[in-house]
Amino acid sequence: MRLMLAALSALAVAAPAAAETMRIELDHSTRVRLPSPARDVLLANPDVADVTMLDTRNLVILGKAYGMTHLLIVDTAGRTVFDRNLVVSAPVKGQVSLYRGPEQRTYACAPDCEVATRKEAAQGAAQAVQTQSAP
């Protein structure tokens, strides 16, 4: 019986823990405090999220685009202090998207709705103005 308990204990220690999932809304940020100073910060897909270190123990994660990425942070002793799957998703409330064919327009509503400005939308609008004003 002791041998079986020892084997199960060894298996539990040897099995890697699955990374937890952290949800971040698009164009929102969240602050994280680490248990020990960070040495290395590894972000799988910087197109989906951005990480800014405020100091060695505090960071801010920003949701940049819909999708999923992974964030791993290692401390000065080489131990993993933060290991999360990051899911960037739509805001829970206060936003409406209108689709007309391939065109999408997003509105921020609180309480009245106004067009939400996104970098891609602003670039598209600027290109449309240039096209219309060309001789």
C-alpha cells in the first residue's frame, strides 16, 4: 500500500500542471502582481496581447486582437512564476457590431452609441478619403 501511495505521489509531482486561462477583453488591460521578481517574459503571440513590465514584480497585459496566446514568466532563480493561456475576447457589455456585407462597424454604447475607433478602421477611413479626393 505504501509503495502505491509513493508511486501516486511521484506521478502527481512529475505531471506538469495545465496552464490556467485568463480572459482579457479587447482594448482593455489588467494588472498582475508576481510573487517574485521576473527575469524572462515570454509571450507566444504579440499580435493578440501585449505585456508591459511596470517593474520586476508588476506587469500590465493589454488585449490587442481577438484570439488566444500564452504568457510564461520565469523568476531570477529560473522558476515559473506565471503560466497562463490568455484569451482576448469581446467586451461583455457596452459594445455592438453592425455587419453590412464584408464591412463591420463597431459601436461603443454607454448609454448612447458612438462609432468605436480602431486603428484598422481609422486607416480604412483615411484610405477612402484619399481615394475619393484623388483627381
